[in-house]
Amino acid sequence: IKFDAHDPEHPVLLADQSKLGHIYAGTYYNYKWYGQVTHYGTQTSIDGLYTIDMTTGERTFVGVSNRALSDMTVDYTTGTVYGIANSAGNLATIDLKTGTVTLGKAFTRDGGAVVYMVALACDLDGTMYGVSTDNNFYKVDKTTAECTLIGNTGRDVAYTQTMAFDHHNHVLYWVNNGDYWLFTIDLATGKATPIGYTDSLNAFAIEYIHAP
């Protein structure tokens, strides 16, 4: 589907993919939409990484993935694609040429307390942010996965999530599948502001071409 970020309640169907494997993590990078696809009828058995045509929905196989991800985001300062692995417990990276996932550090805060992250997004300056199951919004260190609290979202965070920046205007959008709403998140306070109702979404992105 596609939808206007200001009017998420009226999506446009691009392709019915109900007979295909599910996509629980995806991102847009260099003119392509990438999605990690499960085998049909399963939630965690990974088929592999695909590109998805944004007009027809046609999927093109890239490579086998060795580990499931939930949510993905691109760091434009390095070209690295990050994701959430191990049931929301670890930061990971994925190679968009091969589909291979490399497991990183566990998400922690305050010197070791466990954080379960459900949504990630990188700003253009390389700063990574995340939303966790404790309803909080964090800044995330990409090397150590240490999480620094920014503030509470004010929402009940549940189930798999997805969020992405509109790099044209520096706005962070977040879909909370706990209540099926699209929000913007204040980067300074973590407060989530509702925009409108959505269906359950596990992956979305706003097209952006990183060029002069």
C-alpha cells in the first residue's frame, strides 16, 4: 500500500500479497524498497531478502537471510542498514547485497538493564532512535546498543512496530500496532502525537534520494 503521511486512514492498494510470505522488516534505500520475507504461512521462518517493486509489488529475490529481523533502518552516513533481532533484544545489521544478518550487541540502558526495542530509525546525521516495550523513546548507540532515555511516548507500546524519518523535513513517523495509529515523535521529548488510524503495519518508509 501507499498513503499520505497526513492522511493514513485512506491507503491505496498497490498489490494484494496475502498469498505471499509476510514482511516484518523493510526499508527504502537507493531507489529500492527492501523487505525481509518469511515463508508463506509462518511468522519467523525466513525465506530471504527481496526487493519489492513499488508500482507492481513484484518481488525479486536478493539472498538468503540467516536471522529474522523486525524493523530496519538506513544510516546514510555509512550506508549501513540496521535492524532489530533476537525477539527485540539485539541490534543487528543486514547486507543488502547478500541478505546476511550480523548480530550486534544487546539493547541495554543504565549500565546493563535490558531494553526490548521494537522500532528503529536513523536520522540523516547518523543518530539512531528507538521505541521500546517500556513505552519509552531512546537514543541508541550504534556500536554498543546502549540506550539513552529521551522520554516517554505517552502510548502503550505493543506488538511489532515500525518507524521512519521523512528526511525532507526531519519528521519522525511511528506506527504503533498496539492501537493502530500513525504518530509523529518529538525528538527532544519522546512525546508521540497522533495523526490518524492505520491498519497493522510492520514496515514502511518514505522515499528519499541522498544526493546533492
